[in-house]
Amino acid sequence: MAMTMTGEVQLPASKDVVWAKLNDPEVLKACIPGCEALSQDDETHFSAVAKVKLGPVKASFKGKVELLDLDPPNGYRIRGEGEGGVAGFAKGGAIVILTEAAEGTLLRYEVEAHVGGKLMQLGSRLIDSVSKKLAAEFFESFEKAVAGS
């Protein structure tokens, strides 16, 4: 099942600060809901473990993320995949674009994800709802991290 999500967030910091925070594993680990571990394998590859609850399904996902088309501090493309055992899998990507704004930086994102296994059985409405909730939680935490710099 495929899912798409787009949005934008106004962040109270310069593009350089936002870019640095977007690429800091400690900041990301603190901001990603359910993230238990996040390590940077090299300049463009990360490994992560996150616990996620989607309706009745709880799963621990192990995943890999790759950063592509890097254009510091303007944005990049993200490609990733995660395996959640019997819960299923998720894979997809995102485009992140940073632009200067009057109040700091505007972060725009476009996400496309595919899920399979038990996750797919939950239905697109539940997955969309939980995905939007997790994105809102991430950006709320990320905004605080950026503002505190």
C-alpha cells in the first residue's frame, strides 16, 4: 500500500542551523517518536531502531536511511527502508527543501512510503492518521531543538 504526505513547517532559525540539526543523529534521535537508536554509518547513511504503534500493531523497526542529492543547506532526498518482523515492512523516500523565510527557515517535505505485511491490513486511513500524528510530533520536537540552538 502506498502513502503520500506533504507539508511545510516554519522554523525559527537560519537555514544553516536547520541543516545542521537535520543531519545531527543526536537531535534526530531525540525528535523521532519511538526512536531507540540512531547512528550515522558514514556521511550519507544512517541506521535506526524505532518502536511504533499503529492501531493494534506494535513493532520494533530496524532500518537504513540514505541521503541523496545533497545540496547543503538547501535540501536533499532521503531513501529508506525498515523491517518490522511479523508486523511487516516500510520503504520509501522524501524530498526536503529549505528556503529562507521572514521568521527563519521554511522546511517543505514530500514523502512517499510503501508498507506491507500486517501493517497493510490496518488500512490506509489508520496508517495515514498515525503517520500525520508522528510527523506532527517530530516537527514539534524538532522546532524546539532548532529554537534552542
